[in-house]
Amino acid sequence: MKKALLALATAGLLLTSAAQAATSRTSWVVSQIYNYNHPLAATDSTDLATKMSTMAASAFNFYRGTDHIFYQDMTTLPASAYTTSQTGFTWIGGDAHIGNFGAWQDSSGNNVFSVDDFDEGYLGQYVWDLRRLATSMVLAGRANGIADSDITTAINTMVSAYMSEMNDFKGSSDELSFQLKNGNTSGVVQDTISDSKGDSRSSLLSKYTQVSASTRTFQTVAGSLATVNSTTYNAIVAAMNSYISSISSSKRYAASYYQVKDIRQKLGSGVGSLGKLRYYVLIEGPSTSTSDDVILELKQELPSVVTEADNGQLPATDYSNNEGNRVAMTAKAQTLNADVLIGYATINNMAFYFHEKSPFEEDFDYTQLTSAGKLNTAATYLGQALASAHAISDQDYNSTIVPYSIDKQITDAVSSTSGLQSEISTFAFNYATQVNLDWQSFVSAYNAGTALY
């Protein structure tokens, strides 16, 4: 299988990197959105309605909610001039837009900035993550009123930072200790890390839970936390043993830690993941005190959208035929000192990814990048964070899945950093034009009451 994929990837390199003109394709866009979302309508139509209204609000939101269209396009748009068959084994995030980075506290107590979304993790060409991130920078930058020339500068900065880190990692083990922290960042990224450091468990618990008669339970919050029926509640409780077994024995706590205290369905989170079931599970934590209770987040997982362009590159047998495990493996592969509560299980015949709803997590707010300088400063850290995620998830993580040193393969493939910068920037602006056309098609269909799920 892998030899065949290598041959296919090599053949793809014969394509040129010339730009492809954007086109209006209303009926195709509407059918793609309907076909992707309709299977979810039976289980979470409320969140799908939220997803459609959110996507209609801006081109950037539309882009966030249609990564499946991006990978359909990767099958027809010209390939990069800076890839090889080996670089096609990069463990990519798959949905590397500017909103899928953030700050969090790792299992060693470090507050760091990194990629923070792993739902679409899969093996593919590293440039797909660069392309998707750069396009999001165009859409977000324009939404913030930043000139295209300054966005171009920021994209070039991001690509340069990415390649600089890859060069540093090549031939060393520096990627196994590299982290973005307060001391080596500045601007909005540093502020995000500081906000994470200032968070507390009590604040998170106060936001979502309440204590009555010495017992902590979830609040019921309209549009955010909804009660689940007894069948779902019992199914989640029954899946806990399977989840616990999915955690490495060296990272597993005593059984009492995972005792379920309450469950709610979480509504309205994210954009692309709206429509997929999400649950919050309150568990006992380290002690019987209500002050150290822990919230687990359970997310329903589907096959990665990257398979639209690269199906079979990561065989399902590599992740036990469970999409929740694929996501769990991606999270552990792409982060240093990963969350020890990461795991997976099957609930009602659906795959779920488990992790802690961390009290010390802060999303990166791109709306704060209100000037060319702020965007350009952040671009360095976005490039470094993406390089780190790619480099540590290669043979350093599992050499039977990724048999290469990806930092070496990418560095060797990029004969010209300036050439890669130009290619990625050109792609990003051209593809942003296509996204805007697609968004306009979607908005027209949405306003006309067309069935979209």
C-alpha cells in the first residue's frame, strides 16, 4: 500500500505550481455542504443550525466550517514545487487555520502556545497545512482591516519561521524540547500564554457547575449545556472502562479518579465541529473534594477530511479502526508533555475522542491582530508552532507510521525558502478569492432557505 502511495505522490509532483483561477460553483458548493452535514442531522440538528448561521456571518467562518471543500480542491489544484513523496508522510493537523492555535498548560506545568485542534489529523503533504494557515491569514487579516501587502509580509514571515525551525531541527533533537512560552514570545501570542497562566480550575468549575449539599453537578445552560437522556447517560458511563483502558498504564490514575458525577451535552462550540456530538463529563479527580473535580470533553469523530485528497496514507489499522483513536494519537504526536487524560472509546456505535477540558486553555483570538505589526509578530510564532507539530510527530513519535525524519525531508525538499514563500502567498490570495466566491454562493442558498443539511 505504502509503495503505491509513494508512486502516486511522486506522480503528483509533475504538476506545476501555477495559479488556478477562482470560479463560481454554486450548485457544487451547496451539494458539498449538504452531503457532508446531512448524516449528522439526525443526532445534532440544533448545532447544525448554529453552524450554518455562523458560516453565513463571514468568509472566515465559512472557511472554518468547510475544510472538506479545501481537501476536495487539493485533488485538482496544482501541486507544490517543494514536495517529495517522503514529505507526503508529514503528520499534519489538517485544519491548520489561525483559530486552531492557542495556549494551554502541558502535563509538566508549562504554559505554552501551540496547535490545539487535532480532529482532522492525518498523514499528508506539509504544504497543505501551510496553505490552509496562509489562506486563513488572508481572510482574518482582511477582516481586521489589514492591507494585502502587509498580509503578504506576514505570510512570508510565517513560512520563513517554519523553515527556520525545520532547519534547526534537522540533524538534531531540538524539536523534542522546543516550546513557545512567555520568555520567547511577544505580542498577542505572549498575552494568550499569560492569560492561560492566570486561569484557575475554580473559575472553570464555576462557569459550568454548581455545588449543592456537598455535591458538584453541571448547570443546565440554554444554548450551551443540555441534559442528556438516561440511555445516553448510561452509554457514556458504560464506555468509561474502555476509555480508561485506552490510556497508557504509566499515565493512568486510580479508578476512583474517573468516577462519573454528571454529564451534559455541550452545544455551540467551534465552527467546523458543530453538528458532531460533544459531551462534558464531570469526574471525581484526585480526591473526594469538590474543588479538584475534572471535566472531560468527549468529541464525536469522523474520518479525517484529509482523506478526500490522500485516502489510505494512514491506514485505519494504524489507529485500531477508531477515528477517536486517530485524533488521540494526533494530539499525543503533535504536543510535548501531552494531556494525560487523552483517550478514546466508542459510544452508541460512534467514535469519540476524550481529553480534559483544561482550566488553563486559551484560544488564540485573531481579532486582536488589529495592525500589520501585530499580525507579523504573531506570524513568526504560528510558523514555529506548526513546524514543531510536524517535526515531533515524525519517526520521533512512531517510526512504523512515519518512517522519516520529516524535518530533514522538508528541509531537503525546499530548495528555496523565498520560492516557497512566493508559492504559499500566491496560493493563499488566490484561494481566498475562491473562498469568498463559495461563501457568497452559500449565503445566497442559506438566505433562500435551501436545504444545507
